[in-house]
Amino acid sequence: MESHRTSKTRHAFPLALHAAGGTLAACLLLAASQATAETVVTGQSDTILRIGRNSENKFVSPAYEYLRLGIMSTDAKGGMLSANFGGWGRFDPEGRMNDGNGKFDSDFQYGYISYQAAKNNLVATVGRQFVTEGVASDRLDGIYLRSDIGSGFAASAYAGNTVVTEPDHKVGSVIFGGRVSHTLPKYYTLGLSALRSSGDAGATREEFGADIWLHPAKVVDITGRSTYNLEKSDWMEHTYVVSLIPTDMFRISADFSRINYKYYFSDTQTSNVFKFGGGVINPNEELTSVGATVSAALNKNFTVSADYKHYEYEIADASDYYGGKLTYSKPDSYSAGASVHRMQGSEKRLRYAEYRMYASKQIENLSLSLDLMDVHYDQAINDVRDAFTASAAVGYRVSQSLKLAADVDYSSNPDYYNEVRTLVKLTYAFDMKYAGEGRAK
């Protein structure tokens, strides 16, 4: 699933064609450069056929093509120049997946040129890209810069136009921001970040945040972030995790999170979350969760763990989720696991037992997997007591570059009865290396 702030863009075919042409031109220029010590060209094509029924119980069989291309060239000083492109296209024979707008659809996901210097962690990127810097987690058409400053300080900045998520939103929101951090290696990293986004309709998004990583002792890690909505003058989110790892065989972690829905989903591109499910999400809700997990390796193959999480709401009633898991693993050969959990809440949808079993096996070029899960409700919902899902997958590596896979998913729950979906996937990947003279290795 894509981020709630990034998704499909309008006029996908023209955008994809222009982006592909621009990226291809950049790749050709890079490949033709005589100043590079080595050039690497990589690509991957995923051709996918999905067979099933949509939310209206109508048969659909769309075919997808996902394409990723990249080229990286190193210079004599150790710097690296790269160009990358990614996009997808879809053919829907029934014409039922594109809101009645035809059988063909596509989207340009990313396309950028980036340079990374050999010193100071200097990075400069131009094009459609996904930026994650402090409070920012956005796809944009623009520029991104980052570099170490000195004495442990680093800074980053970005600016551009956001890639809009919903068809009924206008393209053209301007976003800019940055992050400043200080790091004392092996002990801590502290970051401060801010962003501002303004759209054509006058809506703005202003956020300030702090993120932290602490390593006060060899066996202790603390990570977290807090985000403040400057426009609404209130906190959006606090999320922190503490991990204690005294040995490789034992781990304890605890987490705390608090989210204010109204301010977390306040901008125009995310506020539609309150419309999902006919408005079942109350915009005035606030969620606080506290949890802990303990895991221990019984030997080199078996691991057992127990976890607990408490959910506290301002409006809805509180609930608890707890249980345990046992896993077995032999690297590159076999893995399996089983878990049992309990959700205890006041609403009948939040009172159930959850059971899961899974296994996977690698036999030379053949891979097999099976995943079963059942949710047994204390009280029937729509006259159904169980939500059951089963997934079986098989994959075969034809060659180093070509792989064929297929999986079948079955589900039955209070909302959908006996739903079956099938997916067939053909993956082709390649890479080529060129010496400075342009000869392929």
C-alpha cells in the first residue's frame, strides 16, 4: 500500500512517456561518459496477471507491467552519478478497475538523477523522488540536497511539487522543508525538521518535528519521534521504542505511541481518511498505545516470543491485544511458525482469538509457501463467527535472470464470502557492467 500522501498522478501516459524519455536520455549520457571508471546498468520487469472479483463481486483479470531501470557510473574520485526510473501500466479487459475511463491505465512512480560524492555524504537529487527526512515522508517532483557540515552536524533540504494522491485533488501543491541533525557516533543522533506545503485551494500544511536515536549502553537502543502541527498548534504524534538486547539469544522491547487523529490527518490529501467506511473513523479521536515484546532463542533454530499491547482511546473503549509465537528457521532452506493471540475489547469486532500457521521451503530453484490464519469472534458478525484466510504460493527460478511465481488466496469473513484470488508473476532482471572504455563486462 502506498503512503496516504502519495499515489497515482493524472495524465499518466504523457507523464510516463516524457519521464521515460528523459531518464533514457540521462542513461545514454551517463553510459557515453568517458570519465567514469565503471558503469552499471540494472533493470527489472514484473509482469503480473491478477484474477478475482472486485468489491462489487464482478469478475476482473487485469494484467500489470512494472518496470524499473537504473544506471550508475562512478568517477575517478569515487563519486557516483545515477539515473533511475520506475512506472507501471495496466490492461483491464473488462474495464472495471479504472472508474469507467477505459481499459488502459498507467502511472509514473519515480524518475530522478542523483549524484553522491565520495566525501561528506553529499547527495543531490533532481526529479520525481520519495523524500523521508524527519517529518517529511512525501513523493515530490523537485530537488533534494544533503551533506555533512562538520563537527557531527548534517543538513538536508528539499523543495518541489507534491505528487497528488486523489483524482479529485488539484496538482500543484508546493512543498519545501529540511532537517538538521547532530551525531556523536556510537552514542546518539538528534534531528530537528520542518516542512511547509501550500495548495491551490489555500490549504496549508506546516509541521515541526524532532527525532532521536540513543545508545546509552551497549545493550540499549532508544528510537523515537515527535511531530507538531504548527497550523493547528498541537501535537500530532509521539512514537518511541526502547530495545534491550543483553545477548544474541534474548531481546526485550517496549513501545509507546500517541496519535491525535484530527491533527495527524489535517491536510487536504490525508483528511479523506475520515470518509473511509462511511465515516467510521472519528476525527476527534486520540489513540494512545503501550506495548512490550519479549523474545528468546531456544537454540539456533527455534525462537519463542510473547507480546502485549494496550490501546486507549479518548472516545472509543479501550482494548488489549496479547499472545505468543513460536518460529523455526533453517537459513536458505526451511522456515515455519505458529502464533496465538487474543484481542479483548468492548465491541464484538474487537473480541476474538487469532490463530496463524505458516511454512516455507526452498528446494534448489523451487520455493513453496503456505500461510493459514483464522480469527474466531466471540459473537457472530453478520451470522459469521470466523474470518479465515489461506495463501499458497509457488515459485521457480528458470535462470539467474528469470523467475516464475504464482499464488492463490482464499478468504471468508463477515463481509465477503468465499473470495478467491489468483496471481501469476513473471520477473526478469538484468545487470550489465561497462569499463571506462565502454566495453561490456
